[in-house]
Amino acid sequence: MKNDILRSLKEDSNCDVFFTTMIDLYGIHPDFPGLTESNSLRQNPIKQVEFLEQIFREDINDHRFIPYIQLHEYEAYLFADPSCFKYLSDHHTKEIKALKAIADQYETPELINDGQHTAHSKRIITQFPDYGKSKAAFGSLLAERIGLQVIRSKCPHFDAWLSRLESLNNDRDHCAETI
């Protein structure tokens, strides 16, 4: 991945072109920069991910690179409003309530996950078994039903990344001034 990022940065060296990532912390490669050191922060996953993003940013060493590491899998966003699962079936109020109860136990859906068998998608599949076969198709549709504003309001790490990306317009303006 690092070689791909460096190659992309080199191929387009314009100061107003930016690069980002969206990497799942769970499946991160054991050689990822700073991973061993970050283990001391495991009790605070948000701080751990922020630490890894900072180390990754320093490792790439280009102001145009904006790393983002997702605390857990994409399905975290679906816990921002589990009522989105009504889209799959109106007859599953008990299952939707179960997902809401899980979401209510955490400060943010980004923190839901305490093991391989309790990952976001596994919890959803427990309630909606068919989701497992079609999560690639339904995941984005369900997130769309929730809406970006709701997801951002419930997922502060994700929101901070998007805010940084939105602020790039200011960086472009600065770039134009320096040319």
C-alpha cells in the first residue's frame, strides 16, 4: 500500500491534489508503521487509531496525504440508526430493537466491537442472517437511508476525517497563492 500511495503522490505532484485512505483497523497488516507501539493504546481505540494515522502520515511524509483508519468495519455506520433495517423488512421490529440496544450501550457506533465474533457485521447477521450474503449490496443502501449527517453526528472519528477533506478547499486556495 505504501508503494502505491508514494507512486500516486509522485505521478500527480500538484499541490492541490490530495490522497487519502480508508483502512479497517481490524485487518491492518502486522508490519503497519507504529502498530506495535499502538498496542499500549488499545484501551482507547480512538486514540490508538489517531496515533496510527499520525505515524502513517509521518511515514508517507507528504502534506497531501490524509490517512484515515476506520476503527472497525464499515457496518459501524449502520449502528448510527439501526431503524434503517426496516428497509430490509418491516416485520423485524424485535431484531431492530436488539441492534438499537447494542448501539445504546456505546458512546459511538465506532466503539462497538470487542472481538472477532462480535464485530458489527456479525451482530447484524445474528439479527438479519440474509445480510451476510448481500452486505456489499445492502450496506451502502442502508447507510444512504440513514444519511450522512446522522452518521457523522454519531461517528466523530469519521466526521473529523470528512471535515478535514472538506477543508481541503482552503488548502487549494493556499496552493494558488504560493504559485
